[in-house]
Amino acid sequence: MTPIYQTSTFAFKGVNQPGPYDYSRSGNPTRKALEECLAALEGGTAGFSFATGMAAEATLVMMFQAGDRVLVHNDLYGGTYRLFETVYRDKQITAEYVDLRDLAALEQAPQAQTQGRLD
């Protein structure tokens, strides 16, 4: 069982010679064990953990490019809405708000962008 490492920094082997971890914010053995476990449980090749949902969300959305549109639920977290309407909009990543509980509405949303094709 991996112990919980309650430390912020790790010892270097020497000057400019870090080990596998240097600062907990960038990684630590506890988080690595959690990420590997999540990947194994989900049958994935990698797992990722974040301190907050907003950190995970911001990381994911920054994988999109300028001009991309993202389908999101029309009743999403207010902080997420504000990010889409300010930060992401400034980067030309826009949200299309759809009731994701309504399959017909979800099926119609991409058609507006793809001239009737579901890609």
C-alpha cells in the first residue's frame, strides 16, 4: 500500500539533480499511485488527478484550438459558464449550451455545425 506523502518538496540527489519528484504540485508518489490505479480501473493507458474540478476542466479545455466549439450542458456549474464566456471566448473557444438530458436536442446540436452530418 502506497503511503500518503504529506510533503511539499523532495530531496535532490545533488545540485541540478532532482529525483523523480521535486515538488508535490508537479507530482508525488501518492498521486502517481492514484493515477495508475484510476487508469487500471478504467482500462486506460494513463490517469490524471487534479486538486480541483476547475483545474481538471481548464486543462481539458485548453486541448481545444481557436475556432473550436464545445457542446456543454445548459445547466452547468457557474464557474464553468464564466470561464467559457470570458477566458475561453477570448481564445475563440466557444460553448454551445444544450440540454444533454434531451437526446433529440443533443442530436440536433452538431447538425447545425456540420450541415446535417453527424461526424
